[in-house]
Amino acid sequence: MSETTLIVIGVIAVVLIAAIIAVIVSKNRKASQASQTVSAVTPAGGSPSDIARSAPASAPEETGQTDESAESVKSAESVEPVESESPAKPAEPTQTAEPTQSAEPAKPAEPVRPAKPESAASRLTRLKARLANSANPFGKALFNILAQDNLSESDWEDVEDTLLLADVGAEASEQLVEELRKDARITGERNPEAVHGLLREKLLDLVGRDMDRSLVASRPRPENAGPSVIIMVGVNGTGKTTTAGKLARLFVAEDKKVVMGAADTFRAAAADQLETWGSRVGVPVVRSDKDGADPASVAFEAAKAAKEQNADVLIIDTAGRLQNKSNLMDELGKIRRVTEKTLPVEEVLLVLDATTGQNGMTQAKVFAEVIGITGIVLTKLDGSAKGGIVISVQKELGVPVKLIGLGEGPDDLAPFDPESFVDGILD
């Protein structure tokens, strides 16, 4: 190999070595620059994941947005443990709310079923106050006429008209006028207090102060006598089903075990209404889930249930039958006959609306003929201007008014007391 060739080879080798060195130096510079960029973007203690989320320095806007999103991600990550704690905190009020929710159904039951019912005296005091504050002209009109110095024939006619307008009835009105005229001639009293006392005594005689108005189920009974059966009858709109529920509430308050039978299968939702009353006082209701079921069959099943459960009282609610529908009235008689195959029927209570006046008298006569009535419940008496129906219905049927409805509340059913009634009219 010549000397020239060796020189060429040496030059080429030097060039190659220089190129290699240049490449290495260039790579080192780039690595140094990248290191400086990383240290500028990544905070102290940063991680590779932080570097991955950062953008190149050549895109400052994107880097800013990415940093903001990175901060929001960090904020979200910092909130995560708070979110895991927050469900645990509302769980505590949820647990404390459970007994409150379970106690809520008991709250509305308190006014419906207190430990002891409102006393009869308290209820009658309310009746007296309502009658005195109502627009009842009955007693006030009589008192104003009789307190005059000289009573003419026209005045006595006004007295009789007042009695008739109050639905006392023609026979009872005539009787009362004759007795008042007789006493006026004998005593000659015109003193307002004396006239008031005289009128009070005469009205008490007509109302019947000595009639036995107690319910058979409330009287002392021998052991193993079985349930006392009460059948509720009356036309639609008198409050019969409501009265049945209130009556059950009275017996429960007397510590009596009660069963109710929903034999009103002709009126929609009648059984549901009775069941609602039963649930309020803890009284089971025997009913049929089939619309238009045989009422006598329901009554029979109710009698069986009352006997099997050793109940003290069975209250059977019946359909509101119109007196001109003989087939329904016949069905009512059938209910009584079928019930008595299991238990004797001791009470049939006719529910009358006091505001219906003499029309209610017609209803009462028809029911008395079909099933026999032992007592009357007068509803809406507190707001009636026709309280004289108490006198006329008792005189016509020979059975007492035993209970009166005072209003819509569960305790607004009271035994009828003649003195409280008359005093409420006259005061």
C-alpha cells in the first residue's frame, strides 16, 4: 500500500471520528435542554405522570389549559374522600328518622282513640252550646210569645204554628198548646222566669224525660252471653255508616271488643268507608270483596266471626234503602232473620237526619214495619231548626231517641239527654 493511500485512509478515519463526536455532543445538548425544560415545567417532587399531563413549551396556551384541567383533576381527587364521607353522615339522620316515620301513624290515632272517651256530660254541654248559638227559632219564639202580658187567640195560634214549623207534629203541638193555655188561666203568670220554667217542664214531658235511652250493649250482661248485635238502618245521606264507626269508637272506649259487618254491598266504597273507621279504632270489619254480594251472607259471616272472636258487640251496617223500594226493604228483613240464626239481634238503630223533618218521620214508619226499631239516632241535630222531630218521632213510634250526632268529629256522637236538649233550645 502506498503512502498516499494511507494518508487518505487516515483522513477518512479522522472525519468519521469527528462526525461521531459531533453527533454525541449534539445529543448531549438536546438532553440537557430537555432536562432544563422538565425542571421548569414540573414542580419539585413531581412525578412522571405530571410530566405526561404537561404540554410542550412551544404551546403555552394549551399548557395553561392543561394545567387548569390538571388542577381540576386534583381538586376532584381531593373531593373524593369527602364524597365517601358525606353518604355516611346523612345515613345517621336516616336511621334517626326511622322511629319518627314509624311513630307517624300513631299521631292521627290519638284524637280518634284516646285512652278514655270524652264524657257524656262534656258532649252534651257542647250540644247545648251549639243549639243555643244556632239559628234555632223554636224555643226563642215560644218564649217571646208566652212572655207577653195578655195572650190573645191569635197569640196561641202563633204558638201552635211555631211548634208545627219545628216539626213537633200536629198532635203533640195541639197537646202542648192546650196544657200551656190551661196553666196560664190557672196561674196567670207573666213573669219571664216563671214562663221559662213552665215551658221547660212542658217540653221535657213531651220529649220524655223518663224514657230508657240506654243501649242494650252498654247494660250489664251475664257471662257467656255472647255478642250484642246492633243493626244500623237508614236511607242514604243520613250518616249511617259514619254513625256505625263512631258507635264502634264509643264501645272500644268502654273497653268492649267490637266487630263490624259491612252488609252495605249496594253502595260503592261503603265497605271501604267502614273499614277506614275500623282501622282507626282497631276494630275488625267483615266484608265481601265482590260488589253486589248478598248482604245477608255478609251479616251471617260477621255474626260467626263475632261469636268465634268472643266479641262483646257486633255492629252491622246496611245499605241506605229508600222506603219505596220494597225489594231492598225485604232484603233488610232477610238480614235480620239470617243473623238471628247465629246470634239474637238485640238492637236496631234507625239513623235519621234531623234536618229532613217530617219526611224523616215517613221513613221511620216504614223501617219500623219491616225490621222493628229499638232506638233512633238523630244526626245533624246541632245545626237543625227542626229539633221538634225528637218529640214527633218518639210519639209516633214509641221508641226513644238514644243517640245524637253533634258534628263531624269522631267524638261527636253522644247519648241523648232530654234536659240538655231542652235547655239548649230555650237558652
